[in-house]
Amino acid sequence: MTSKSAAAAARATVYGYPRQGQNRELKKAVEGYWKGRVTADALRATATDLRRRNWQQLAEAGIHEVPTGDFSYYDHVLDTSVMVGAIPERHRAAVDADALDGYFAMARGTQEVAPLEMTKWFDTNYHYLVPELGPDTVFSANSAKQVAELKEALALGLTGRPVLVGPVTYLLLAKPAPGVPADFEPLTLLDRLLPVYAEVLADLRAAGTEWVQLDEPALVQDRTPAELNAAERVYRELGALEDRPKLLVASYFDRLGDALPILAKAPVEGLALDFTESAGANLEALAAVGGLPGKRLVAGVVDGRNIWINDLQKSLSTLGTLLGLADRVDVAASCSLLHVPLDAAAERDIEPQILRWLAFARQKTAEIVTLAKGLAQGTDTIAAELAANRADLASRANSPITHDPAVRARAEAVTDADARRSQPYAERAAAQRAHLGLPLLPTTTIGSFPQTGELRTARADLRAGRIDTAGYEERVKAEIQEVIAFQEKAGLDVLVHGEAERNDMVQYFAEQLTGYLATQHGWVQSYGTRYVRPPVLAGDISRPEPITVRWTTYAQSLTDRSVKGMLTGPVTMLAWSFVRDDQPLGDTARQIALALRDEVGDLEAAGTSVIQVDEPALRETLPLRAADRAAYLAWATEAFRLTTAGVRPDTQIHTHMCYAEFGDIVQAIDDLDADVISLEAARSHMQVARELAAHGYPREAGPGVYDIHSPRVPSAEEAAELLRTGLKAIPAERLWVNPDCGLKTRGWPETRASLENLVAAARTVRSEL
Ligand code: GLN
Ligand code: ZN
């Protein structure tokens, strides 16, 4: 091989594309089907049409090999479970009766049977359905969906490349089925699973594909020697199959690490690696193993999970280095484009200048094609694109939006002392006790109260101009009155205003901070038919004026009890937004923290004695590799402290977390130095209370005693039992009584009953002390 011939062969490809369609046609069709308004045939026709349009768009843009099989009605990991016949026993009958309805039953459950568990796909905001396996699992090949979608692409005259979740990743993402011992390791099923993959591969080859892509993102996580051995064996055995297509093993979201030499030596024809910032180490590691002689290297140089334009010159230089390391170098995004919105050109409200900094799936596709062309035919052939790209990058780098001198100067002047409370916890706790005068086992809630249809209508009316701001604010105030009156009557100790003015805990703040951008059509799949529109951290962040103060003070004016101020923390603001890629995440976190610090200060100055800063996403942004975690936790916890540490000793700082197991970040929770933390715990029977105790956590904590994810009303006795369990780990002087999370998704009747029971439980257990 010469690097010249490797260059000449360069092609453009992607691993996957957004599924929903420009107007979220898929969401409408699937939800319509669930409601019985759309027939199965109509749903299938919509899906076929969406796939065809995506492929044609990709092909017209110059993508040489289009992905197939990446489309999904709900989730591609669930599709993989169907492909390998891993249908849970409880869903078997429904699947046998009707494959499509059975599929949705696995995804969403029915009145009678629970769905599969759902969890986050690596460190993205996409959620997949967790395969349930056990020693009795019998796999069987069902390649119908993959074969049909490949044939659709071929029939359009396109070169398709089926994309499958690889067998190692599939098993590593699985968990023991209900009733199977918790220590069962799905990876032990490998020998049963491989023949099924072999059959699917043979079917796809027979259907006419040259290549199949096997996605193994689990190999970018820390893996045990046994797991690495399994990967070695899988690709040795699949490679040795006679009747198979060429295999491209794809990795993304980070560096391959110890798995790289294994896959480089495996008898497969291609390897796809992530070459964006986070995975720069791949380049070095690839050179260290002597490259991929005789193989196809697919280079993920365009960031597949963020929305910024690529630095084409920089990517070309990476690609140039890679040319000497493989027989053929193809250009791709670092991962499936599933994680970015469809088309930036659809945005009408973003300033044209800023719009040029953004690249959604469609724009990324064009970048990939440009890079492949530059590589294959010489950079002269893309001179115009390079010039335009240079100008856009320069406009972003030199913009006052991305460089606000006041914000920068302030962030630079931050000292350790700014991120430290003026007194140690024990002294603060005494001051707060005296100041707040709360009973033992104080009761509170997490912030939001039911978001009623009326409220949503009022917001829509405001947007549409049917009511004015004054009219809208009257509605919000009426809601606050009701929420305060209820809490007083129910006997809660620390009240909240209910968050009636917020559409979403991140979006609400993003809309009011300078430097944040909102999109109109920037939808990204979160799970199933749920799509979110993450705000964009585009520039330096500042707070032009107070955000929450008047709502909190209004609520406080209605009661003698303490009303808790309520903010979304800097790490969660970051985690649920598209982030800047032109500065370290920690720098962005610090800017948000300083803006929120002013809000905290203003709340305190307005008489708020208890302020909660929510960080439900602290755990989910944890880096995939253990080696990267300490650095992340250092800036993440500093950002929280910077937000909160400026208050007086007798002002009580609360935080809240949910959606995760916290066992491995108890030290980080401690490092937040919050006075009180509320955590999700009801379903795990106060597990987190034991974890905090084991760590010697010295501060106050409220492990949730009311599971708010279900409309079920917990009885007072049940909540009291959980409190007694909590008391075994946390002493009464430090135990709070609260639900697992906010109540915005609940209805009023069950909220009322549940909180009344929660207060009754606190009273009962207090009387036993
Ligand atoms: N304060 C927020 C609420 O009550 C917290 C939400 C969350 O943790 N996700 O809704
Ligand atoms: Zn929560």
C-alpha cells in the first residue's frame, strides 16, 4: 500500500442518521399508531418513506456507502434483541400474536406486563432498552428487518452497509432477567450468541451487501481482561466464518485503549475509530501497533454528537497522518448522527452569522463529503469550502459572543476561597438550626408541583399572543398561591413555590442567560418517540438580570414558613445542552456557575434562607474511562461550590440528585459541601442512605420516601417504614423527609394524598424518637 493509493480510495460514509424526519413524521406516525389513529400499514409506509428520503439525501450529498438497519421505530438495542430472539418470557405471547404490537409492548409495557428497563446509551442523552438475559436464554436469528432495509437501499441503486450492534457490546449492555441471580454475567452467553450473528451475517451477504458494520462502543469503556479476551475471541471466530460479508468493527465515544491492539490484529477487514478531541489517543495507539496494513480504516473526524462546524484543515491533517497507517482511509462522523438534529438550515431565528457556526446532521454530511474529496482528489478541489470554513471558524473565534471580556476577567479572577463556604459545616449547621427553627425530620419537596393543563395552555397562549405577559404572570401567581396554601395546610416545613413559571429546568434558565441559544427544530431523540431540543451553549455566559427572585419572593410573601429558592446547577445546565467545543468544559461550567452565583446572592439578599441547586446530572456526565473521572469531578464539584459558597453561614444550601445510582460518587457528593442533599431512594429502599453512612457523610440528607415516577400513593405507614430504615443509617438530627424528585409530571389528587401521608409519616416517626 502507498499513502497515495490509500488517499485515492478515500470515501465518505456515516454510521447512522436521525430517524424522525424534518417534521418529526416518525413520532407522529408511531404515536398515532399507539392511539389507533394510524394503521400498521400506514406506519410502515411512513417509515419506508423516511428511510428512502434519508438515503437519497445522503447519496445526493456524496455519501458513498449509506448505513442501513440503523432506522428504528423505537430503539436499535431493542431491534437487536428482536434480531437475536431475546424476547423476555413475559412478552413472548404478545410478540407471537403480533410482532409490531409485541415490539411496542417490550418498549412501553402494557397494563399487564412491565416494559424492558431503559437506561442511557453511554454518555449520550439517548436511552436504550436493556436486554434481559439469563442462563436459560435461547437465541435465534431473525434477520428480517436488517435484510429488508438493506434490500430497500439496494433497490434504490445505492450501496448499503448494514449496521448492527456488535455481540460484545450487546451482551455487555444486557442485565440479568427478573428472577435470574444478580451475579449472572450475560457475557457467558457468547457461545450461544455467536452462531446467531453468523447466521445474520450470512443472510446479509446473501441479500447482496459487501460490508457489514458491527458497533462495539462498549470497548471504549474500561474492560476487564476477561471481557477483552471475549472481544478477541468474537472477532477471531466471526472473522473465520466462510460465508460472511467484509466486517467493519466500529468504535466511538472515546478511545479504544486496550481493545485497539486486539481489534487491529483481528481477522476483520475494517476498523472505525473516533478521532475527535476526546479520542486523540487513538491516533497514537494506532501508530504504536503499526497501523492497519491491508485494512480499511474509517476515520471519525467530524464530531457526531455536537453541533459545531468542523475545522476542516485540522481534520485533513489528521487524515493525512492516518493515510500512512491503512490501505484505505474513509471519512466519517465520530459516531452515528442520531445524536444531532437534522438540518441547521431549518433554523429561522438564529442570526445568520451564528448559524454559520452550526452543523447538524445534514451539514455534517457535507463536511464529511468535502473531506473525503479533499483527501482523494487533493485539497485544491475543495479550496472554496476550505476558505469558507476558515472564515466561519474565524468569525466564531473572534466574535464578542464567544469572548465577553467581563465574563472572562471574572472567571480568571476566581480564587479557591470563592468556592469555599466561610465556615465549616458543623458551625454552619448550628447557625442554620438557630435561624430556621425546624423540627427534627423536617419535611419538604423537591421543587416542582403538578404542571397543570391550564399552565401549559397559558404558556402556549403567551407564545401565540393570545394573552400578554401580565395575564400570564397572573396565572403563574395564582398557581403559586394554590401551591403555598396547600403546603401550609398539609403541614410541610420548608415550602417551595412550585416552579409553575418553568417549561423545563434547563431551558428556562438557558432562555434567560446571555450566551445561550435556542433552536426551533433542533430535535434529538431521547427515547422512543420522546425528542428534546437541547439549548446551545454558544458564547460566554452572563446573567443580565435576576431570573427566579421575584417568584420566590412572591411565594415567601404569602407565608411565614421558609420558602426554598430553586435553581438548576451548572453541571446539569451543561449536561442537558449542546456544549462549546472551543474551550474546556470546566471553563464553561465556571461561567455558568458565576452567573448562578449572582442569582443565589440575590435570592439571599431578598430574604431567602434556604436555596436548592439541583444537580441531577452530576453522575451522568461522568467520563466513560475511570482515568478521566477525577479531573471531571474536580471541576464539576468546584462549579457547584462556586455557585453556592458565597452565602452567609446561616443560609442553608440544598442540592438534589436523581436518575442514578450514587454509590460511586459519594465522595463527590461530599465535595459539593451542600448543607442538605435530597436523593432518589424510595424504589431502592433507602440504599443511598446506607451508602452515605458507609462513607461517613457528615451532612444532612433526605433520601426520598415517595416514588414520584408512579401515580401510586404511598401510605403513611409505608413512608414511615422507609423513614425508620433511613434512621438506621442517618441520625434523626440529619434526616430530612421528602419525595424522590419533583412533582411536575404528577396529577394534583395523588400529589395531595401522597404529601399528606408523607407529613403524617414524619409526625409518627418523630413521636417514636
Ligand atoms: N427542582 C426540580 C423539580 O422539582 C428537579 C428536577 C429533577 O431533579 N430532574 O422538578
Ligand atoms: Zn430529581
